[in-house]
Amino acid sequence: MLNFELKFAGNQFAEILFKIPCKQNILMVADGSLSFGTAGFGLSEFVGIVKSAGHTVATAHRTGGGVAATIAGNFNFATAATPVNRTNYDQLWLFGFSATAISAPEQTTIAQFMQAGGGVFATGDHETLGAGMGANLPRVRRMRNWATVPMATVNRHDTVLESGSDGIKQFEDQGDAIPQRIFPVFFSNGGPADIASSWNVHPVLRHESGGVDYLPDHPHESECLEPVPVAGNFAGVEEWPAASGVRIAPQVVAVSISAGRFVASGAPTASGTKPPVKPRSFGAISAYDGDAANVGRIVCDATWHHFVNVNLNGSGSGRSGLYVAGNPTPEYLKIQRYYLNTVRWLAPKNRRSCWPFLQVALTRFDLEIAELRLPLPHPCPWDPLLKIGLVAEEVITRQWGFGAVAEIVDDLVASSDANPALAQLVKAQQELALTGDNTKEADPSLLPLQNIRRVILGSIVNQLAHKLPEDETKLATMFKRAQPKLVDTVIAEAIDNAEQAIGDYLQRALKQTTAIAKAIQGKRIAK
């Protein structure tokens, strides 16, 4: 069982559901001094965390020098024995060290993978480290600085804000148990702007505490960006495709603080030291949601030091990493959630329904839901579905954090055969999200967006109550034999019921609202 699921220990239904793999097929590629081994610049611990969640991970190295890669030899995206396409992989994770550019055919191969809905994660480090891959891909090349953030001057980004136990700030302190505090950006989920529940962090930072707010630290990170999308092609594809006439923009979803003091020793520079930096903020993580344009999602990170062993377990630093007495710190458990959230968020649209379905299935067995005495007759009208949805929302928020309901419902609707109008409706503040403008408020609307989501959620919970037995043995057998088909069937039937209930409600509300508006208008004319 994963660390963040330990809170469900003893819940027999959770233990059954969490054994179901919501597997993504992932290709991770590194180059230069990075590897998949256990050394300081190895990614073994991070890869182990991803695999422990049930995902399949293939690893490769561009120059064949990577320790412990599962694909031997010099990896080439265009000529790989297992083709890099959506048939074989759902996601690409690129950990770049080299500045040597990938070839034009490789650029085209990855660009076509992205066009087909494949997810991409990309990172490097300071200056041009990682530019070989990252600076030569559509959208990715603009979502992160691949060139100019220095390593040793006062203009570097230094997030090792605290000295170690000896009171001296050293380069090796990146390997201690003190991570950096980051600041997630809050986005509207479509509710009233003056209500706290209307605001939540990006899904890659979702956490029941309110958000993932830590990352490993490092004395010289790069930065993530949110460029304004413009017309033009790159690697044979439209770089910033439009949806409903609007080009989709990436967003910075977390901010770091650079405020490091003088680094006294161990810094890999000519002098062995690093001067203090002027305190300032910079983008730690950027994200691009290509769903509306039917292209893959993207996440960029300021540095691979947020993922390599030296920063996680202290390998090579003389420190013990993000562990105390052999146990991961609470901050490290949050960081691990960022890793797994990102894997789930990058899933292609047609491979995304499993995890949100399991989250709702777990909700169905919560004690609060049990008091509703489900199932109710199917199909079910608006009012009882809303009641179920309100209780389910409380449960999901308690378990997974604010904003989880919007993410779960949006993903289930998007991955289903729901009416496109419904999918567009539940996508919170869609036009503002497409442009990346988080400062505007949406135009006034009488549509009860949050209640519509609750009704969809309530319909899914009610349908699960019809389908899932409350006997653990029977439940385990059902999921073992028919889990993929069960997911599709329950979602289809539940959303069909929700569409009917929403349509009936809106028709009644429209009729009543129109009558009231006419009466008010008539009274004003009479005056």
C-alpha cells in the first residue's frame, strides 16, 4: 500500500480498491551524467515510487551510459526498437543533462506523440543543462528556461534557504531533511469567487491538507514559464493549437523563493563558493492542459534535483536525505504525492478514467454515504442526486483535498461518451483557463456549475451502489474479473441519468426564471 493511502489502513474496501492498478505505460529518458542507478545523480528512488503505484516504467539513456536503464544502448526516439508512439507508451518523462540537440526525426516523433494525446514531463537544471531534449520540443521549449539561469552568480536561483545542523550553509545541505517551501497557485473551479471552496491548487499538487507545498531544495535551479501562445509551427505541428478559437496557454502552478545565503563550501565552482542572491520568486512548475485541443498534457519542472537520489535519500552528500530515523518525513510524503499526481494528470484522455473511478468507488463505502441508504431507484431525479453529491463531496474533500471533486467529475465526463455540451459545461471557467488568465472573473451565469458537478457525482455514487456488493469477497472477485468493463458501464449509465436530471432541472429553472424576469421587467415598464 502506498504511503498516502496508509490513512485507509483497516478499511477492507480501500484495501481491495487500491490493489487495482490504474497503470500508465511510461518511458523515462535521461542523458549526460544522469542515470537510473543508485548514485547521487541517479533516479532509482523516484522510479521506484512510480513503479510502486502500479505503473510500468521503461528507462533509457540517450548516450547509452546510463546505469540501470532497461533499454540498452544509445537511445534514439525515432529509431527505437519499441516505437515511441501512443500504442506503446502513454507518457514520456525527459530528464535532460546534455545540451546536444535531438535530431529532427526525433523531434517529429515526439511531436507526433504529443499530438496523439501523449503526456510529456520535461526538466533540466541551470543554464543549458537539459536543452538537448527540452529546448527542441513544441510547447515544452517555451514552458521552461533552458538557457540563461546561471549556476554560481548572484543571479542564480538558490532554494537551500536553511543551513544544516552544523549551522553552516553548504552545497551538501541539498541532501538533508530540510526541503524548500513552495507556494502553489490557486485557481478557480467555477464557483463564487468569495467562497474558499471555489479555489484550489492545480491537480498535480492536490493534497488533503490543501496542497503539496514542498520540493527538494538546490543551490542553482532554473525556472518555469507561462508564455503567451502565438501562431506558428514547430517540428511539423501547430505549436499552440486553438480550442473554440482561443489558443491554450500554459500556466505556472507553483512558485519557489530564491533567497539563499553565502554557500561556504562544497560548491562546484572555481572558487568553491557561491555568493548570496537577491531574494525573489520564480516559477517552480508549469503545466499545459491540451485536452480541449485534443493534444497531450505537459508538465515542466525547474530542476531534476527535485527527483534525483542526492536530494531524496542523500546519496553522495553525506546526509540522509528526506528521511529521519529511516522514515520519510511528512514533507517527503507530500513530495511523493506530487510525483504520482503528475503521472495521473499526464494520462491521455482515453486512459484517465480508472483512478477517479476508484476514488468515487471508495466514497461509496464511506460511513457518511452509508447513512443515505443507497441505492435509490434508477433513473433518479435532480434533488436526490444533489443530496448524494453534496455528501460525496464532503467525503472526497476530506480524503483528497479541495478541488478534487471538480477534477474527478471533469475527468470522468471527458473520458466518457457524454454529450460534448455537458463536458464543456463542467470544465471550470474554460475560456479563462485556455488563455491562462487567472485574474479575470467569469461572466455572470445562472448555471449552477457546482451543483451540476454534484449531481453527476451523486449519479455515479448511486449507480455504484447498484453495482458494487457490500461484501468484500464478492467485491474483490467482481473487480478482478470485470474491472475495465465495469468502469465503462457504470460511468455511461450514471452520466446518462445525470444528463436527463440536469436537462429536466434546467428546463424547469429556465421557465421559472424567464417568468420572474418578465414580471420584473413588466413592473419596471409600468412605472
